[in-house]
Amino acid sequence: MVFLLACCGIAAAADVVRPLMDYADASHGARFAKDPDVVHFKGRYYLYYSMRRSGKSIAAGIAASDDLTQWEKVGEILPAGGCEAKGLAAPCVIVLNGRVHLFYQSYGNGPKDAICHAVSDDGLHFERDPSNPIFSPSGDWTVGRAIDADVIPWKGQLLLYFATRDPDMKIQMLGVASAPLESDYGRCRWTQRCTASILKPALPWEGKCIEAPAVCVHEGRLYMFYAGSYNNDPQQIGVAVSDDGIAWKRLSQEPLLPHGGREEWNASESGHPGIFVDDDGAMHLFFQGNRDHGKTWYLSRMPVHWEADGPYLVRPRDGKEFHLQRTL
């Protein structure tokens, strides 16, 4: 069988090239971890991700690490009642005033999915915001759905980026809202900052979907890593830049991080980025991938470095660099 697979140009399972960080949650059956986000809190790194539970609704898992490479599962965030009764997903985490703030989406409600908020003193046990869901967009450009939250402090505000769909539920695109940085981030605190999408699919590789915004600050400018195209279409990762957090410009017509080759662990996609900035300023891009069109999902990471025209990535396994292709 191995010989036949090789003749067809398909690597046997034992020959798949794996990354240095290679995390998946197998506690509920098939290996499954998506939508990564990371914080450093009380001396440890914590990885939050979407997990699938056999026969039950989707939820969030928590893993811990001392080196950003080897991870051990340490907890779960399970759905509560109300809007998240059918599930929750895509956790985004940030440490503010000594507490871990979790922004996540309800799951399974179609156009009514929205962003929720919770806080924790230990990174493991979370108290829901009583005003949940805290945000969903309005206007004739959107169906009113909000998923894939990402937040970043910016000039006295906490910017909230989200993905939404057009009124026909076909095109996935991005929007932004803000709340005062020194607030409780409850529902009444948020102001929508756009009347149209701030970034929507326009390039061939983006298909009908831009989602999973992951925003960082470098030398006074905001940079967004984003996922283009729906899962396994293939989804790949691009980069855009902004001076105000609202108007965004792509840095390339091609993805910064493409899906892998046929022998790679991420042959079906490299998607859903999550940017992490460590205490010493070092940046790491976490992302999801698979090679079986979504039967399993794994998480990995690459360090982010900077050159004159933007970020580039270095693959830890072999030092391969991924640079922007300047065609704009």
C-alpha cells in the first residue's frame, strides 16, 4: 500500500512532514484544535482554542506551556445557557489589569451568532458578562452576525474586530467596533466604527471569505493577519496595515503564509491566525492546519520578524522564511 500511495504522489501517513509545534486535542476522539489565541499569564503560556466534543456542542479548550512549543491540556470552557446554549467557539484572550478577558462567539445560531465576553482571575475559570452577547453589527451591509473576535488596545479604546456575513449569508468580511479601554466591556459600551466592511474578499485566493482578524502594533502602525477563503478551500493567511484601525490596505496580492505541499501536515490549509506578543516584544503567529479536508485539525506557530516593508515568518522546523510578495 505504501508503494501505491507513493506512485500516486500522496505521502503515506508515516511520511507526513510535521511542524515543531504540533498540538491537537484528542480528549474527545478525533484530534481537533482550531482558532488559536495565546496569552502569558502568571508565569505560564495559555493557549485557547475551539474543540469538538463527540456528540456534544463545540466548546473551547485550554492548554498550558512553558516554551510555546510543547502544550498540555489543562481545562475547558463549556457552553452555558442563553445565546451560547448550542455552543461557543473562536476564543480571543487578552490580559488587562491583571485579569484574563475572553471574547468569544456563540455557535450554531447562524445569522444570530454574536460576540460574548467573560473574565478570569486564573485563566481557567471564567465569569460570564451578564450583558452577553455584548456585540453584533448593524446596517444594510451585514446580516447582523459577529464571529471570530480579536481585540487590541489603541489610543484609549479597546478595538474589537469581527467577521460577519452579507445579508445573503454568502460573503464573509470584517468589521470593527470600540469600547473605552477603562470600561467593563459590557453591551452598552460598544460603538460600531464602520458602516461597511473594513476588509472584504477581493483577490482570487480570498474566495468569498475574509475572517479571523489578528491585529498587532509595530512601530506605531496596526498590522492585521487575516484568513482568506473558507476552510480547506484552501484557507491561507494574508496581511494588511492601518494607521487608524479602520481603513486597511493589503500588503500583497498573495498570501504571506500559504497552505503546505502534498506531503505537509497543512496541505489542506494554513488558516485562522492568532498573533501573540510576548513580554519581551517577540511576536509569534499561531495558526491552524490539516491535510485531510477537516477530519482533523492541528495548531502550530511561527515567529514573526520585521523588515522594511512588513512582517515575515520563520518556520522553526527548518528556518524557511515566508516573505510578502510585493505586487500591489
